[in-house]
Amino acid sequence: MSEKSAAALLKEKLCMQRKSALLSADEKTVNDAFVFCEGYKKFLDDAKTEREANEVSIALAKENGFVPYVEGETYKAGDRVYFDNHGKAVAFAVIGKETVEKGVNITAAHIDSPRLDLKPNPLYEEIDLALFKTHYYGGIKKYQWTAVPMALHGVFVKKDGSVIKVCIGENDDEPKFIVNDLLPHLAQEQYKRSVGEVIRGEELNVLVGSMPFKDDKESGLVKLNILNILYEKYGITEHDFLSAELECVPAAKACDIGFDRSMIGAYGQDDRVCAYPALRAIIDVKTPEKTAIAILADKEEIGSDGNTGLNSAFLKYVVGDLARMQGVEVSVALRNSKCLSADVNAATDPTFQDVMERNNACHINRGVCVTKYTGARGKSGTSDANAEYVAYVRNMLDGANISWQSGELGKVDAGGGGTVAMYIANLGVDVIDLGVPVLSMHAPIETTSKYDVYMCYRAMYEFCK
């Protein structure tokens, strides 16, 4: 065997290795990743909306010893509590050995995803077909959401406050719903539209029925038949749509992608691909040195506003409750805290490499991606982690032998995006984005690597413990 050249040895010492982490991963780690992702796929299927993700996460946490936080109670190291925020966001905490005055370790992910929301008055009839009017939620390529089988998820809340859960279209024996598109034979004028206008927002109308109520002289009989079906099943009338939250999401189940089954295809992986590892990590940690908090938030896809988003005081109140319990100032606790903003980055697509800058792009199967800043153009809308904190995260990941890579969200002027990091940074917390690279982000089906998902979990666990 020939010895390595001086240049080869120097490269090993000085240069980063940009290649698939699977080339050096041992068989046990790869197998662990595949096993971990079976639970992740089930989570994806059970938690297609922020309400469902909240409910599933709390149920799993309660099975592992978490209890609701009670004001006035005193909690000791190792105790496990959660804070439910209006059923759409949740924070889990494991009390550490040190007081929160020395800071807490926070992992923050979001559990909302792009989708089609029903308008407050959604149901109408046109040329003997019944449809729902929708208002798309989050940044989507609207044309991708046509001709895709949809399921309807959400709740009706009656005037008396009673909540009626809705989930139609996920089981094989249930009907699906669909947004129709224009046939190519008659689409000559449609082809002249820009890509963003090929399908317009007001054209994302969901087909829900075609059968009239009865042979009757009344008009709107198809709509009436749909209302009658809903009344018989749920006891609701058209007025109840006014106090409902109903979402159309792809009906497809999470599945393995590729002959080698190395990837996962599913709806809503941005950002449940980080939320699930954060949840599992906080469940698996026992008695950490510092109090560990995992917060799963709503509204990130539309700016994190509202009382369930991270632009609210939710996180501040959670840390404040724990600080007050220990007789500590919340401002001191936050200034000494650290956070991993657990959000995805765009994996480099072999077909569309021109939007990426090669030296600063992330790839499938190279591990979890650390993103120092996001934003757009001149770093607008980002927190931009300081070098000291980046060094801290580097040391943590390398010390635990966790595969990771650095990346930014495309070329400087190619576009951009944001995460919750800047809102947490506004509280004085050191924060950086860390998450899984995703292909086809915000499409009805997104693709991730099982290995990367597992590395995300390992990073979250190492940070929490």
C-alpha cells in the first residue's frame, strides 16, 4: 500500500471534508437512524396540523413522565413539566441541577406547515359542483397544490364552546378532496401567465361534491346536500364555519424514498423534521446540568405573529415561570441562555444547483446543517449568530461525533427566508439555526435523509443534556 503524499496529509489536517457522511458512518449508526425514522414517519402521519402535532407531542410526553406546569408548585432537578399554549404550541421543560439564573438550553422548532386554509365562508356551488374557497397559508408554489388528493383536518367550535374535531381523507375508505387544474388542450392563455400566476390564489378552490340533495325546485342543491352530510355527521350548520379552523393538506402517508430506502417523502417536514427530534431529545434527557426546554411553536410560516408564535411572549413567560419558582430574575436567566433554533435549510438539488453557492450550500446525507444566518439580500430578517456561539456549537457537535455541515439559504440575491431565531435573539439569548436539509421544501411532498434526521436528534439530545 502506497503512503499518502505530503499534500494529502496536509489536506486532511487543514481542509474540510465535503462528502457524504454515510461513507464513514458505521453500520450501527445507520441502522439506528432507520429505526429512529420509523417513529418519525408515524409522527408525520398523526400530526399533519399544528393542533394535531401539539396533541400528539403532549400525549407522548405524558407517557414519559411530563405533567402540566402548576403555578406555585416547586419543581426539583429531573422533574418534567409542560406548558400548553392554546392547543397550538407547547413547551416542555426538564428541570436542571443548576438554577435557571445560569441560563437554560432551549431547542425551538415550529409545528405549522404550508397548507390551504378554508375561508370563514368557504362553501359554495357553481354549475352543479360544490367547492370550498381557500386562503393559502405560508409560502407555496400554488401550481403544485392542484390535482393532489387532499384531506380535511381541523375543528369546528360551536357557540357554546364545544369543539368538534374533523379529519376526513386520511383512511383508505374515506373520500379525498382536490383542486382541479385546466387541461393542457385548453391552457394556451394559462401558459402565458408567469409561474407565480399559473394558478392564482382565488383559483385554489377545493372540489367537495356533485350530488344534489333531491329532485327539487330549490337552487343550490349540491351545496345543500354537502351541508346536510356535515350536519348528520357533526351536527354543524353553515354558521359554524365562522368559528372553525379547517385545513386542506395532502392525504399521502409518509413513505420511504429510493431503492435503498435512505430517504423519507412526506408532507409537512418543514418543520416537523426538527420538531420530532427536539421532542424525542427532551423526552430522553434525564437530569440535565442546565434546565432544558423544547418549544414547539405555531405561525412560523406566516411570520411567527399571534399568541402561539414565537414573536409573542410565550417563551419569555415559560422561562419567567421557572425563574419565579426559583426566585430568579427572568432577564438574567434569558441573558445566560442558549438556543438551537431548530429549522430546516434547503438541500442542494442536483437539477437546480444554480441557485446555490457551492462552498456554502448544504447537502443530503452530510448530517445536520448549522446555519449562522438566514434572511434575504443584505441579511435582512435574521439574527446572525456571533462567532463565539458558533465555536461553542462546533465544539459540542465534534465532541459528540455528530455529522454536521454549514450552509446558507441559497445565493445572496437568489431569494431568502427566515426562522424563529431572531425573535429568540431579541430576548438576549445566544441562538443559531440548526436543522435538517430538505429537498422540495414547501411542496406537498418534501424529501429528507434518514441519516440527517437522526443526526438532528443526536444534536438536540447532546445540547439538552
